[in-house]
Amino acid sequence: MSGQQNGHNHTHDHGHNHAHGTNNKKVLLFSFIIITFYMIVEAFGGFITNSLALISDAGHMLSDSIALGIALLAFTFGEKAVNTGKTYGYRRFEILAATLNGVTLIAIALYIFYEAIGRFINPPEVATMGMLIISTIGLLVNILVAWIMMRGSDTEGNLNMRGAYLHVISDMLGSIGAIAAALLMMFFGWGWADPLASVIVAVLVLRSGFYVTKSSLHILMEGTPANVDVNDLVQTIQQVDGVKGVHDVHVWSITSNLNALTAHIVVDGTMDVYASEVLVQKIEHLLEHKEIKHVTLQVESEKHLHDTSVLCTVKGDAPDAHANHHH
């Protein structure tokens, strides 16, 4: 969109996003340092006390640490300027990193399941007091980090921040599991409580790994964003005065909160260039309210219309040189 309206919108959004981005980065860096430090302590403690529940919780914390590190790198790379080699900049890095994170989580969960089977059959001796102390401190660390994230960053809108925050929340459950297992072993001598707690944590790790991998692969496959209804977008465009038809519609996500749309719109053959530009601006304005940040529209007159299917099913989708493009 051009004109005064878009100018206002862009500066406001940019300022707002920039402030969010800076806060997100500070919060992430602080959280990353705390979680990584304590993850090392917990892994070490797990090996010393021989507790699989602690080791699995450390594995979960490792996944937090990776998620936070990835989110940090994604913000850093995302801020890099676009260039002729990468016209969208490095914004996709966040999604690639999220995929790697998801696969790592799945691998950690499978390893814990494998270890737990042996421990159910033959429960080893566990130093329960050390396990209780370490898991309690772990819980407090997670509560602190979750509180910092809630207070200082955009855990609602940004996929990366949200992912990191959910990691920390589910990690709290892991620490609670380890505390419960330590208490059950101390008071009742239930050796199986340790592998049971580790399996519960592994299920949480596997679940978050599956969802992270699934949603990031959907973006990499250029699937339709979850918060977008293609039929609704097509109807919105068709309802604008002057639009006779819409076809070759493509909607995809470049990265979190950045959805793009390309489409061909058919107009009356008598419409002049100025009128078609006004029409395009109007459509872009409407689509901006439907979570579409980047719009490319090609205007065609009814005289040149060949294929009218809403979704493109024929030939390659090479962008036409005459595309009427506004951003």
C-alpha cells in the first residue's frame, strides 16, 4: 500500500516491533544464560545421584537452552538487511532452527524412553537427598525465567518467544516430577518412581518436539498459515468494487508473523491505470487486517483472461514481469 495511510502504519508497526524485538532479545539472552548454566548443574547432578529423572529434566533444560539460543540467533539473523542474494533477508533462519530444535527434542525423548525401560526392570540406587535439592532449585530457576519472559517479552505474538516460553513452562513440570520421585523414594522406597518421572518428562519433551517440528515443516513447505482462511481472503478481494474475479492465489508464511499473498485479479477492460492502482491499494489495506503483511497483485482485464481457477494448477508459477506490485 502506498499513500499517507500506509506511511503511518509502517512507522508505527516498525517502532512497535523494534521495541518488542529489543526486549525479546534482552529477555532471551538473560534466560539463555540462566537455563544453560543450570542445565549443566542438573546434568552433572543427575550423573552423580544416578537419577534418570534429573538427567531427563536436564535433557529438557537442554532443549530449552537450544530453543532460547535458536531464538536469539533468529532475532540476530532476522535483523540482517535484505540483499540481492536473499531478498527476504535471513528471516527463514528462525524456522530452520525451530525444525532442528524439534528433531533434537524427539531424539532426547526416545533416548530417555530407552533408558527408563532398563530402570523399570532393575531400579538402581539413587541418592535421593541430592536429587531433591537439585530438582527443587531447578523448579525455582524455571519459575524465575518464566516470570521474566511473561513480564518482558512478546510471548503471545512471536512464534520463537512463544516456543521458548512453553519450553520453560513444561520444564517446570519436569522439575515437579523429579521432586515427587525423590520424595516417593525417600519415604516409601519406591525405586520405580525415578524412571516413571523420567518417562512423564520424556512424553512432554516428545510432544513439544512433535509440534515444533510439525509447525516449522509446514512453514518450510510453504503451507497456508494456521491463522489464515484462503476462502475468506478470496471473498474479501471479490467483494471490492471493480473486481470481476480472482485466480492463482498463493498464501504462505515467510517466518513468524510475516504472511505473504500473491494473486491475479481480473478487472473491467475499461479501467485505467490510476483506477486499478487505487483498487490494488484498497485490497492491500483490507488484507492487512487479515494478517497478510506482504501482498503482490497482478491486475488483468477480462479481455486477457485465460484460466480462472482460484488456485493455480497449471504450469510453473513464474511471476509475470508485468505484475502490479505494491508493498
